[in-house]
Amino acid sequence: MSRIFASVTAAALLVLFCLSVSGWAQNSTKQPSGSAGSGKSANGEKASSGQAAPNSASKPSSSVRVDKCTIKLIDDVQLATERTGIIKTIHVKEGSVVKAGDTLIELKDEVARAAHARAEKEASNDIEVRYAKKAHEFSLAELEVALDTNRRVPGAVPLIEIKKLQLGAERAKLQIENAEFQFDINKLKRDETQAMLDIYVIKAPFGGRVNKVHKHEGEAVREGEAAPILDLVDTSKVYVEGNVPVRDIWAIQASATVRVSLDFPDADLPQEKETFEGRIISIDAKVLIDKVRVRAEVVNRDDILKSGLYATMIIETGRRAGADTAEKPAGKASK
């Protein structure tokens, strides 16, 4: 019986020892959290990490990604003629690089050139003006002689003769104005024939490359016909257009920087690794099926971006896309 009592007593003492050790361990872990100076308890660290999570989630995103963008040429024109005629000379061929103002096509212009040469002669002829001025000077001198005679011998020249001389002087003065008017008309005719002559020449409206020549020398062309003579393109810059979800559109500003890369779904080409920079130039005012079209102007380095291909566009925003739309439901729930 004494042995049983001793075993029970020993077990009770062991339990009490374990409880005391456990209480000491708990007090030692709780003590730093109650310390006013440290503030680094395990519970405190969890609380701070729990507060950091929302901040990192609400950290602004710097870009919006737009897939399946299309590439279009900015300057792509089909050059035709303003008048009916025969092509005399085509100065370029497909692939030719031209500058703005270069002569591309000339029509036969012999008749127009002759008319312009005649107008040039007439515009430089001031004989009528010089003659009218001399005639006016003579009329004034003749009138002065008659008046001087009457001053010396009153009534020597009848009054009616004086009136005729005055009228002649006035008429000679008006003839000067008429000759100068006709001289100006001749200059305008010269400019008109020059403008008509210019129509026979087709010049490059901008610098670029001849993409295709549709007609040949000696072929007839007609004013206003739909068929062009040649196609001229400028590939130094291109448009990249994409559809942005409405929730992201308010994060995009005009002139925002963009980065563009080609997207070949069924191929892995080295050109896809190239990046091209540009800027947003327009944002549509209309929404189409929850999308808004944006257009960027991008520098086409080495002529890699081809019209009709697909591309991926990264638009720099500077704040989280869709932040307003994401925060509004939470605000309503808090109410």
C-alpha cells in the first residue's frame, strides 16, 4: 500500500513540474509583446505583414498589355493624274526610294509647254506701258505750251482747244492704267499656263518608297480615272491599333509611351524579339463591345513592321489600370 501511495505521489509531482515548465515557456514568449520598446513580437510581425499585403496588392501597375493589335501604314497613297494625256516618262521603278518633291511621272506636254512659252513672252512685254507713259508726257507738254501761250498773249489759244488738250492728257493717263492692267493680266495668264504645265508632272508628296507601278510609258491616262499610275508608301513610321478593355482605358493618356513587338502565333521568329517604341496619338470616344480602340504611332526601325501583321502593344500608364473600377464595389460594400 505504501508503494502504491509513493508511485501516485511521484506521478503527481511530475505533472506539477511539467505544468510549471509549460507556464514559464508561455510567459517567456508573451513578455516581448508586452514590452513597449521592442515591438517585434511574432504577433506584431504577422500584423505588419498582414497590413503590407493590401499595400502590395494596390501598388500601381505601370502598363496595360494589348494583344492582337494590327499594323497599318501611315502614308500609303495611289498617285494618279489630274488630266487626260499620254505618259511620256516614268522616272522610278518598284522599290525606288524617293524624297518629297521628286519628279516621278511626266506626261506629254508639248502643247502646254508652247502655250506657257507664249504667255511668258507676253508677261515680259511692257511696251504698251512705256508707250502710254510717253504719250502722257507729250500730252502734258502740249497742254503746257498752250497755257503758256495764253499767259503771254491772252486768248491766243481758244478755250475749246485748251479743253481738248486737257482731255487728251487725261486720256493718256488712263491709257497708262489700262496698259498696266493688261500687263498684270498677262502675268496671271503666265501663272495659269505654268499651273497647267505642272499638272503634266506628278511629284512625290512625301519621302518614301515606290511600292508598285501600274502603268507604262506611252500608255494613255484619263482625268479622274480610278486606276492609279503607281503606289507610294512611307514605312519609316506605322500605326499600331488595338482594342483596350473599358476598365483599363482611363489609365491610358494621350502621348503615353508604348512598346510594340510582333506576334506570330504559329511561328517563333527572331523578329518577335525586336521591340519598337512609339506613343499613343488617339483614343476613340466610342465603346464597341466593351472595348475602346487606341492608335499609336511607332517608329518602324529597319522596316520590320509590315502592314497587316499582328503585334502586341505594352502601354505605359503610370497608375494601376482599372483601379477605379476595382475599388468602387468595395466602397459600396463598406457603406
